[in-house]
Amino acid sequence: MNPKRLRALLFIPLCFIFAALGFAWVTLRYDVQAAMIEFIAAGALCLICFLWLYIVRRDAVRIILHAMSRLDFSKKRSVEMFPLPMAVTDVNGGIVFFNERFISEVSQNNGIENGNILQFLKDAPLGAVLSNQGTNIFTGDRHYSVFSSETRLGDKPLYVFYFYDNTALKAISLEYEQSRPSVALITIDGVEEIQKNYSASQFGEIRLGVERILGEWAADRNCIYHKMSGDRYIMVLEERDLAVIKSSRFQILEDVRAFAYQEKPVGVTLSVGVGQGAGFSESESNARQALDMAQSRGGDQAAVKNKDSSYSFFGGISKGVEKKTKVKTRIMASAIAELMKASSGVFVVGHRFPDLDSAGAALGLCAAAQSMNKPAFMVMDKSKSLAMPLVRRLEEEGKGELVISPHEALSRMGKNFLLIVTDTHVVDFVEEPELLKRASSVIVVDHHRKSVNFINNAVIFFHDPGASSASEMVAELLQYMGNNQIIGKLEADALLAGIMLDTRSFILRTGVRTFEAAAYLKSRGADPVRVKKMFASSLESHNRRSGIIASAVMYKRCAISAADFESPDIRVICAQAADELLGISDIDASFVAFENGGKSPGGTINISARSLGAMNVQVVMEKIGGGGHQTMAAAQIAGVGLEDAVGRLRDAIDEYNS
């Protein structure tokens, strides 16, 4: 019996007994006969008290023995000698009984405050314990699994709690988890480009310097580190060491980036892919996929593929390395041309709310398919298009039938049709994702840094994060697809407009290949004046853009503004405002938020993000569910208001700067 309950039960009757004895003692001085009667009454009261206490204790023991019978023991043991800590409670958790093991192991001889089981469950929900599924708790310095069994005393329900000490098992489980193997694959980015700038002996010293940094980093870990080839390395390490590396946010990336040869920065970076899995084989396979993901996002970063197939990213602050060789482009052009020739027709689709880059690349590929006598169409929802100047020009030149709606594309989709996706590789961003399921073959042409939810059924995945735009990639492909007469002035203008949009008129992410593509388009009749007219806006749009810029506020070297008006051109206006905000001094990035869908409950908050390279806005947008490129990204947030979306944006900026 609970000692506190016992004392409480005895207190009141004992008070009456002592009071009766006191009165009898006083009465004895005056009336012996009356005193004897009072002594007899006190004795009877004492007898009744002990009889009542016996009945209560017997009922408690009967309750425990009844609960014990539910455990199906072959022999009933004494409850006090039960091998596990045990307590019996009422429906509210009040303890009515506990054994010696409970007081010595669970309570640790500290007594039972308030006499309630909840103080020992350590915030574990009582319902979870009573559901017969049990729960795990940590109290004192021990781990317990707590289970319960229900019994009844008449109409009164009671619960028996059993505490199983699994501290040793938890320690073994923790050691098992922390010792699980992870595989890391490491490669040096852009070795060919670095090698061109140094002699063989100098490049050898640079490589040795990088390997020294890697070796010292690996020596601090309990791992296996081995060089696989000239610029590839493998590391096998335990989960506990990987956790330390994660907590430092892969400091090795910064250490290698800061490497200098003869006191001059080399610009060497690493790509790291880490895989976790059930065993070595699965971990190594996941590491390869993670490394491919890191390189597809521009390198200079680490990608970790977790056991649940989700990804974690670290680093990624440098620009992607531009690959000057066009060998891959020539191979891709040949393969795409073969698929076009073998198909019955070609549909080219871009991302939702297609811009001039997406539409320009699509038009160029349609022209390539038509040059092979294949029917080709651009799939676009005109009501949501940001490339209407190009669509209107197509209609003016009698080529409006090239543009069809997603619904019409689904109805026309037949056997052996080829689908080409431009300017996106994310399934959810495609104008009509259903086309991906119905097409016989899928080709992806994109320049954005790779995201997790990429199109995985593409027969050709032409992905180059070093390119300035999808239009640049298509312009290069067209040069290897046959004769130079594939495109005319209209297609050349569309492709040049796409390049100018994503490079902001050849300011950002431009390389040798960008100007070579522009030169090719110029030779095919592209006119910068006609292209410039595609970017023209109305006076009303200009005034609204100016209002967005005027209302911007500074936050940690970022300009943040919110557009609280409705306009059919709000996407274009906000994107242009984000671009113009970068022209203000001391601004590393600009963010413009606006409501899509007006004030309706189904609307979302869109955020356009821009930078000049000082801040990776892709990483910031990924933290709130978006993505994009290092200098141009966006995000959509559903179910929140404009102020809440700006608050989430500020939190993402804080996390980026932490």
C-alpha cells in the first residue's frame, strides 16, 4: 500500500480514538462508571479502525492479483516481489499502489510527489501509454518502455503500469545508429580549366596542395580515405563523424576554396556527394547520385542523400564553372535530331508562366523539328504567359497555329510522340505534367541548378548549369543539327530575347559561349532593336514598377518589397522591379513579393528574387520551397498572407547568413 495513502487513511480515525481516550481519562476523575464506558467505546472504535484498514488493504491486494492474472503467469507471485517496477493508478493517474522496485528504481527513493503517475512519464502522453502500444521515457539516468493493463474493482476502472528498463538496449541502438556507414565521393571541379592556366609542374603542386588539405581533414575523422583517380576521392565514415561534418556545414569546402598557390587564389572548388543507406552498396549508390546532384547544381557544394531519399545541401556559393568545350553539345544535338526523326510529332513545353527564355527555346526546337518535316507545336497557356510579345509576333507573321493549349496538346498526343521540356527540369513546374506521362519519349533542356524533384523518365537530360539560359543551349544545339537554314529571323529574335532576359542584357552569367551563341543568332538575322521592343512596357506598368521600388526596405543588405495591387502584368512588373532594385548601392539581393490570384482563398504568394552574385538567391528560395539559379530564383507560398510570406523570407535570409 502507498505509505502516504496509508497515513491519510489512518489519520482521521486515530484522531477520534485519541480524543475518546482523552475524554475517558478526564472522566475517570469524576465518574468511574462513565469512564469505563468511554474506554470500551474507544476500544471498539480502535477495533473498527483496524478492521477497516485490513479490508482496504485486502481489496488493494486483490486488485493487483487480478491484474497479475492478466499476465498469464503460471504461478501467482507476491506483488511486492514482482520483477518489474509497477504502479497501480485510478483513471486520473493517481497512484493507489506501487511495489518496492518502483520506489527504488523509477522514483529513486525520492518519494512520490502528488502521488500521480504523470510525474514519471516525463511529458509522454497518458493516452499513448494506455493504448497498449506503450511509450519510451527517460527518467533519472535510465530509459524505460512503459506499458499498461486495465483492470476493474467493481465499477471502478484501474490501470497497472509496468516499467521495463531498456537502458542497455538503447545504448546498443544508439551505438548501432552512430556506427552506420556513410560513403562520401569527392571530386575537384573544373580540373581541365585550371590545368590550362598552369604548367604541368605547377598544376601538380596545386593538386598536392588540395590533397594535403583533404588528407588533413580526413585524418581528423575515424574513416577510410582513398584516392580513386586524378581528381576523385572516396571516404567511408561513420554516422557520428558525418554528424560532426554536417554541424560544421562542410568546412572543407571553404578550406579548399581559400587555397592559394604562390600567394594567389587558384579558384579550385570541390563537389561532394554523401550517401546513406542500409549497407555499403546502397550508400555508395546514393553517394553517386548525390555527387551528380551537387555537380548539376554548379559544384562547390556538398549534397547528402539521406536514408529516406531526401537531400540536404551545403555550400553552393560560387558560380558554376563554364565549360568551353562543345563536345557534349554536339553529341546531344545528334541524339536529339535522331529522336525527332524517329517520332511522329514533337511537342515542346516550358515551365508554368513561361517567359521569353522558355518560349524562345521552345520556338527554336520547333523550328528544328519542322526542318525534319515533323509536325511541331509549342504548348502554352496564353492566359498565363509572360511571353505574349513573342506570341503576338507569331500571330502577326501567320504562325499562330504553332502555339496550342495544354488541353489541346493532351487531346492530340498520340503514339510515338516526342515531348521536349525547356527551361525547367522539375516535374511540378512543367506547364502540363500530364504530358510527361503520355509522351513516348521525353527530352529535357535546362540550365537551372538541379533540384530534387527532377524529371526522371527523360531519355535525354541535357542539363548545363554553366549556361546563361535555355535559349543559349538551344542556339548551340541548332548549329549541330544540320544546315544553317533551320531558323529564320523570327526564331533568331526569340532566342536572342531569351538570352537577354536571363543575362539582363549580357550583364550576368555571360561567358564565351554566350557571345558565340549571340553571334550565331545575329548571323541568322536577329535584330537587337526588334528584340528590345519585346521588353517594352506600358506607362501604367512603369509607374507601378516605380512604386514597388519606392516602397522597398533594407534588411541585411537585401531589398524587400511587396506589391499590394492587382494587375494582369504583375509577374512581369515585379520581376522588372526586382532587377532594377539591384541598381541601388549596398544591395546584394532583391526580393519582391506579390499575390497571385488576388485576395481569393486559393491564391498564393509569389516571390521574385534577384542578385548580382554576392548572394545565392537560389539557396534562399529553396528554404521556402522555391528554387532557380544563383542570381535569379523564385518561390510560391500557399496558404499565407503577404506579411507572413515576407516574414518567412526574412527567416530564410537569417538562416542563409547564419
